[in-house]
Amino acid sequence: MSKRTWQELPKGAVSYKSSMDYKTGDWGVEAPKIDHSKCTKCMLCHFYCPEGAILVREDGYTEPDLDYCKGCGICAKECPVKCIEMVRK
Ligand code: SF4
Ligand code: SF4
């Protein structure tokens, strides 16, 4: 049996950012709310989000993409200054 690269795997077999093919924002009951007055623009939330659903704006602040955010809360847990609050949708 020949080995395939991850790019050749069928859709659904790759979990990281695979939700970008489908709008999954309706799956969660909570969404992150960022207090930009406390944000240091470290971008850790962007790097830790398993769905690639934290966007970086032109001004350097981050913003959740609610079309794809599943509400897992990892970004809020990893934010070093705790300026992300998970709120009910
Ligand atoms: S709650 Fe989860 S999916 Fe949504 S932006 Fe934060 S880390 Fe990403
Ligand atoms: S992890 Fe927190 S401080 Fe860092 S960019 Fe995200 S919201 Fe801002």
C-alpha cells in the first residue's frame, strides 16, 4: 500500500483548520469576546486557536471569526493577560 501525503487525504481526514471548508460557527454555544483595552497584541490566541478562527486585524489586534469559531475556549485560556471572555451567543 502506497503512502499518501496529508494533502492527498480526503476532506475530513485532516482535522487542523479543516473547518475552514465548512462554516462551523453555529456549533458552539459560547464565543470569545476580546477586551482590546487590555490586549498586548501578542497573537498567542491566533496561534493557539485550533480552527484558525482568530484573525489578526491591520491594527495588530485580534478578532474572532464567528463563522468558524466552535467556542472551545482555548484562546481565552491561553491569553496571558486574560482579556478574552467566553460569552453565550
Ligand atoms: S473559542 Fe476556540 S475556536 Fe473559537 S476562537 Fe477561541 S480557540 Fe478558536
Ligand atoms: S492572547 Fe490576549 S493579549 Fe494576546 S493578542 Fe490575543 S487577546 Fe491580545
